[in-house]
Amino acid sequence: MTTTVQIKVPEITADVDQAKRDIVEHGVAILSGVLSPDEHAALRDTVYAEAEADRRTGRADDPYFADAMLGNPSQRVWNLPSRQQMFCDLAVHPVVMEMVRTVVEGGVRLSTFSANITLPGSGEMHLHADQGTDPMPWGEKPHGLNFIWCLDDFSEETGATRFVPGSHKLNRSAASMEEIMSDTVPLEAPAGSLVMMEGRVWHKTGANVT
């Protein structure tokens, strides 16, 4: 089985304009320097504190259906904007809004905002495109843009998001079992990075083999 179009992950950049070009060419972009070290540390500490609170109160007892089907021990921390003001601020961060307004046409709304803690032993998720539930044919531009704030290092071994390079240019969901089983590459990035991925990209959570 082969990947679609080309095997290439864009380099990490601190240039927002370069990130915009990477989204068009690759469907993904990786930005550095969006958060200060103090902002990143506060965000990471708060997410893990909320995760611990969910385990303590039993809120984490019902796993996400996609994890449950695979028996994954991953933990999802849901509805972050309801928990702390910092998450509301992050959702409308100036870089986020600039990228959204460049990539997505029309009005903008927040679809979901959660944390995914991919624990050791978690397996891969199924391959999908996030706008795969939208009727086809899709339009000329993506219907959404994902923002992944890397609280820890994103590495292949710890379950970094995996994607099919160039799949966004097909402008459709995977249509056959061969495509669903396409080879993927990891979106590796150091802690503190912001990974962006447009809604047509075929992707999945990777396996944490540590």
C-alpha cells in the first residue's frame, strides 16, 4: 500500500505566512513560538490537573467511543472552555483567528475543544477526515481547521497524530478499504508547538508504544 500524492511533512516554522502556504500545499502546518514558555507551562499544568479531577470524580469513566471500540486507555478531557478562562482565550488566539479566516470561508464557529492524553499502550485510531460527515462533493476550500496545541513532545513513539500527505487535494473521504488502510506519516513536533490540519486531511491518532 502506498501513501497518497507525496510523502512530505512541512518543516516547523515561526512564520505565520509560511504556515498558510504549508496548509495549502500539505494540508498541515507546524508553528513554533505561538505560546511563551510560561503560557505553555500553565496550559500543560491546567490540562493535567483537569484530567486528574475527571478521574477523581468519575467523569473520565466513560471512554470516547472510538477509544472504547479499540480498548484504548487514552483519556479525553472534554469541553475545555467550560473549565478555565485560558481555554476560551486560546480558542480566539490571534494566530488561530488569522489562520481560520485565511483557510475557511464564511462564518466561523467552534466545533469542539478537548484534550487527548494518549497513554502508553493506546493503539491507533481509524483513518478519517474530520469533514467526512459533510455531504459530498465538498467545496473548493476546507470546511474546518484543526488546531493541536502540543503540551508534550509529539513523537511517533508516543502516538503523534498520523496523516496521509496530500490527501486534502483529493477533496473527498477515503473511498475504499485500500485507501482506509493507506500508509501514514507522523506529525512530530516539540512540546509548545501548534500543529494545524485542515478538515479534508485523512488522519488518525497514532499508537503510544512507550
